[in-house]
Amino acid sequence: MGFGNFKSLLWVLMFLCLETQVLHSQQKTQTSKFLYDQLDYFLQNPSTPGLLRLSKITLSKENQLITEEDKLAWVILHANMGYYHNQFGNIPTAIVYYEKAWKTFNNNKLADYDIIENCLQLLGNLYIKIGDLQKAENTITNYLYLAEQSQNTPKIISAITNLSVAYNNKSNYQKAITILLKGEEIAPKNVNILTNLATNYLNSGSIEEARKYASKAISIDVTQVNAYQILAAIALENKELQNAKNYIHKAKLQLLKKPNTSARDIAKWQLAYIDILLSKSAYTEALKNLKEIYAYLLPEYSSDMDFPKKEILIADRILMKALDVQAYIHQQLEDPILTINALEAAFEVNSKLNTTYPLQNTKIIQHSQNRNRTETYIDLLYSLHTSTKDAKYVVKAFEAAENSKAPFVNEALLSKQLLIQYKNDSLVKRNNELTNELAAYDTYILKEKQKEDKADISQIQKWTSAYEMTSIDLKEVTQRLQKKYPNLLLKQEKVSLSALQEKLKQDDLTLIEYFFGKKTVYQFKIDANSIEITKTKDIEHFRIIIQDYIGYFNKAATITNNVKGFAESSFELYNILKVPNTKKIVIIPDGLLNFIPFETLLTKKTNVLSFEKMPFLLKSSIISYEISANKYLRSNSNNIKPKILGVFPVFENTNIELPFSLEEQSYMQQKFDGVFLKKEEATYARFLDEAKKHSILHLSTHAEAGSFSRPASIQFRDQNILVNQLYGLQLEADLVVLSACETGIGTLAKGEGPLSIGRGFQYAGVPNVLFSLWKVNDKTTSQLMHYFYQNLHLSNSYVHGLHKAKLDFLEAKEISNTQKSPYYWASFVYYGNYQSLTEEKSNWIFIIGGFLLIILFLFVIRQKLK
């Protein structure tokens, strides 16, 4: 990847300058000459120490890039360093150098250099290797656009091929097939296009189409390793073991013939070969091959190790796959301890991979895959606990479940709470600016794409390019921040059961945490003295019951038209969920359970039609929710004096008018100080300007849950804000009250929960959120909020304020039985800190105070009688 000696070109350029510009020109070209000289010196004998020297000696020139020649030299230098870091196996560092090359080239609009071939193609491939699929897609889309602009067919085909790989890794096989078929129209004999079509047809279950394209690729080029592996996989699918073995050996033969075959290529082939060994239950030979894979990928690995040691593991997807395969083998051999060890090593590799992902979309995809591994891990621990009765297995199972709970919201909350300490630092301010810019570009792109056929492709491309440049800048600023403030590197610690139980004892709470897997659902019940685990026996029946119950809240009339059916469903779900009969409960839901209002569950069978008289869990237990036990453990239970920012767009004289929202504003203003933005004042800009000055943010407006292709959103007077825009905010409020429809609903991400407006505000730094689980009624919402703020004023507790508000709503004489349906009062749930100053304590203060007043009154009367 060297670029030869550049000295002669530079001297020609210098002599072409006018005499009056000679001195200035010499100054401008000294930098580029120095960079090229150092690169030439390195290229004579490339090595890892040489790369380190090259990086150190050229670093000081970054602030001396004046001419286009200087900047182009900087691009070429960094593209070379990216290439050689990749060659030497340092992929994360290679990505950093490629990103610097691309950023300099793009920001300075440079030309006369093949940035696609020398940087973007390689960078996109590296993103795919580490699993950063969103950045891979963005980068490849960038150079596909550039190639189309220049009508460079080979590079268009290359971009289509690589983009299909990114789609394939996201399991979006149909999208990959669609773009590959367009590539086939351009280049019908391109073997990479044909092989990738075969791969995606195979993954989507179209076996014959996969066979057709793989065979076609081999007929054009017999050296196509991947095509042979696809045919081997098809043969395995059809239980043709000998054919599978023949194809896989042909793949190896062609692989060894290639002069540029890497150790990683061999490791990938061996994983395919292991599939054949597993089909024959040849576990001993498969384990031997896995050791060879570890030796290829990890220079410090020794074959006498059962597993690579934790300290030598690297962020590599092939390594993670190999560890998963080893876990599977030990599971088949009925060795649970070795299976657990293999899975723990895979968790470690996954954790290392997560640190390389700057974007949460990629992290969420990776986390979803890790959840399947977590389920297997918990299954094993549950079986060990059942057979041995050893409590340590329950604790490990709980820790695993907890590690899978909303890791990226937790990470964002931790990070933003730490950054607030340094908010006047210029570097922190720059970090916040870039985070906002990134969210803005993401929103522009999403909104433009929603126009579908009318979308402006060139505008999307410009924003995508700007998004990539901003993400690179943000990555650099983050690294500088972490270097300046090392505590920012601290990740969420593993939950301490003893510390958790101590806090539960102080709060007098019982914690219920669920893990909702593909095949099993686990419940962990923890109180001050014990931890228990239970497992569902029939997950399909469990799922049906939950979905049926959620269906009762789709429309207001669904419950009132079938009160008996609702009561039966509610009591059945209460029994299946095994909710304990305790006074105060904090629930950490998972999966579909995120959409269940536990307060509405009936603790006894009933035939009454009066909702007020029904034995709702609300009446026997105070319920609050949290995203994880770790967040509950971190929470500060101190109460604060609320200062409210209220936002009431009202939307008068429109078909979305909210007339009763002004009654909410009136109730709040009677009890609390604050700023209340009504009608035309309720703009997004005013909200942002005022939000930093208030502890409670109350938004009485419209919202939508969105869909798979459309993010959740919330409306201000002047604009509709997508949840993505909230991710870029740095909010310091203690609570956000989202008095709007479906603010707790969004696309469900495994482990992360719904990608809702409520989650967006948590991601922005607000620790406590009160949001809705379905479409709410304007009038009854206003009444419920009246009770909430009235009780918040009395108790100074969010949990107790909402709990008592719901009870008051049920007991109110002026509210009809129909409107006492759970549809009207149960939509709003509270996720957040449990305040230690409880309503009970407040009541005792009033009782004791009243008792003393009575004694004082009797004393005065007695004195008068005397």
C-alpha cells in the first residue's frame, strides 16, 4: 500500500511558484515534504515499532497543515497507517487512522486521490469486522454515492457488495438481496455479487436460489471459497454429509492457494468446517480445531489452555463465535461448568466489542445477539441450582440478567451525570455540541427517508456525510475527555447483592426482576434477607396471556364491554407473574412485561362490576418501576423542592386540540412555583431554554409510539420531535412527566426495553420518568394529574404521589364507574428513584401533630375552667 517517493513532484511544484511567493510556498510545502519523507522511510521496512515512531514523529504536524498539498499528504499518511495497523492486527487503531484520513479529505474537499479504494472501502470492511454495522452502512453508502457520481462501475459494484454484507450482518436479508439484484443487472458475471446473493438466499431459506447462485459463481471462478462453503452448508441442510465435506475441503484448497490469505481467513474457514464436525457429533476434533482458531487469532494463546485467558481476549467477532461454538460443544457433552466458562469468555469479548461502537444503534443490535447467550447462561445456572440447591448459582443468574438490563440508557445516565460536574469545561461543551449535532443529522436523515419516493437522495447523502464527520469528531473528543477525566471510563459496576439488599431493607421494598427470553421467562424476587428464582413452564401460553391482557387497553370500551373477561384475565396473569403480597414493590420488567400496568392486576377472583370495589394490586401494594437493579441501587432517595416547567401547546382550533391540558396547568400552578408555557409559547426552543432551570419537566401534549420504520415522537407547538433528537440533549431535571399518549411505547429492543419518548428523556440524563402505556383521554388525564400534583405537594414523593392519585381517582364520587375503568387511571407509570421520605412518615407527622394539638386544647380548656 506504499505510495513511492514523492520528492520530485514536490520540487516541481515549488519551482512553478512565482518569485514573490517563493518563501511563502517553501513554508507551506515543508510540512508535506516532511510527512512524505517520514512515510517513505517507514515504507522501506514496515513494522509495528516503525508505525509507533511514524505516529509520534508526525503528530506535531497536525496544526501545520496550510496548503492543499499538506492536507493531502496528511490523508495519504493516515491511510497508510490505517492499512498497516490492520495488517499487523490492530483493527481499532486502524479504524482511527482511516477515520482521520477520511475526515481531512472530506472536510477540505480534496481531490487527486482515490479515497474510495485507499480508505473508504477498507474502513467500511473494518466496521463490518468489528460489528459496527451502522457506521459500516453509512461509510459504504457514502462511497457508493461518490462512485455513482463519477460513474465508476467497479467501485459501484464493490460498494453494493459490501453494503449487502452489512445488511446481511443485520439479518436484513431481503434488503441485501434487493441491492444485489441491482448489482447483478450492472455486472451479471461478478462473482462477489453472485456469492453474496447465494449467502442471503441461503439465510432467508431459499435453498435452491442459493445453490443456483453459488454454482454460477464457481462456474465463472473456481477459486470462490465462499461459494464452496455455501454449497457445503446446503449439503448439511439436506443431510448430505459427504458432499458437505467435499465442498468444505475444496474451499480450504482454494484458500491455501491464495497468496494473501490471512490467519483470520483460515479461522473463518475452520468455523465452517466445525459445522460439519458438529453434524457428525465429532466433538473432540471440533475442540481441536477451535484451539487452532484461538492460536490464529491470539498470539499469546497456548494449546494447553481449555479457554483463552481473560487478559488475552480481543474484540473480534470470529473469536466470539468460536467461544459460542465451544460452549455449545460442552453443553452437548453435558459439562455445565465448562459451558459456563466458555460463555463467560464470550461475554468478555462482547464487552470489548461494545467499547469500539460509538453509536447506540450498533450497540443495540449487538446486545440483542448477546441476550440469546445470556438466556443459555441463565438456563445452565438454574439447572445447577435446582440440582445442587447452591444459592451462588441464583446470584450468578441474577447478575447475568441484570447485566442485560438497559445497558445503554444506564451508560448514558452515568456519563451525563459525570459530565455535569465539568459542564463549564470547553471540552465538555464541545462534546455536548457534537452530541446535539449528531442527533440533529440523524433526525434530518430519518425525516427525509420517511418521504420514500419523494426523498431527496442527494440531501440524504450530504447529511449522512456530515453525520459521519460529526461522529468521528465526537469519538476524538470523547477520547480526549476520558484521558482528561479518567472517571468517565468507569462503566456500570456489577450489581452487589449485599448492597442491594441493604438498600431494600432501608426502603422496606421487595424487588422483582424479570428476564424474558426466547424460550424461558425467569423471575428474581429479592428482599432484605433472601433471593429466589422461578421459571415459567410454558412460555407460549405465558406470551398469549400477556398479549391478551395488553389487548384490553387498546380502546376504552374493551374493558367496559367485557368486565368479567377482564377480571378473569387480570387474576390469571397475577398468578402467573407470581407477584408477592408485600406492601411496597419495585418491578424491573422485561420484554412484553414493559407494557403491563401491574397495579391493575387483581389479587382475588371477583364478580363485581364496580371498578372501585375490585381487589386491584394497587390497593394492597405501592408499585414503582425501574430499568435495572443497578440504577435502583445508585439512586438518591433524598427529596427535593419541586420547581416546574410546564409545556401546554393546547393546539386550539385544530382537530388535535387539548382543552383540558390548561386545567392541568391550573392545578399545578396552585401548588408549585415554576414557568408555564402555554399555546404559542410552548415551542421546542423555549422548552430547551427553560429546561435547565427546573427540576420537574411537565409536557402536556400529543405523542406517538412510532413503528419499526418510524421512531417515537412528541409534539411541541412548532414542531414534532423524534426520540432521536432527545438522545443529544444534556438535561439536569430530576423528573419528566409526559402527560401524552404512548410515551412509554416504542419499538421493543431486547434488554433495552421500548425505544420510547420516555427512554429518550432518560437517555438525555433525566433519572425519573412518568409516562403512559397507551392512548390517554384528555379529560381523565387532567383529573389524574390534578390528584398527582396535589399528593406530590403533600408527600414530596413521586412514587407516593402517583399511587395516591390513582386511589383518589378510584374513590372520587364525581367520577362515573365507566371512567373508573383501569383504562383511564392505570396508563401512567413511574420509573425512577424511590424517595425515602414516604407518605406514611408524613401521615405520622400529621397524626402526632394533631394529637399534640388536642392535648394543648384540653390543657387550655382545663386552665379556663379552673
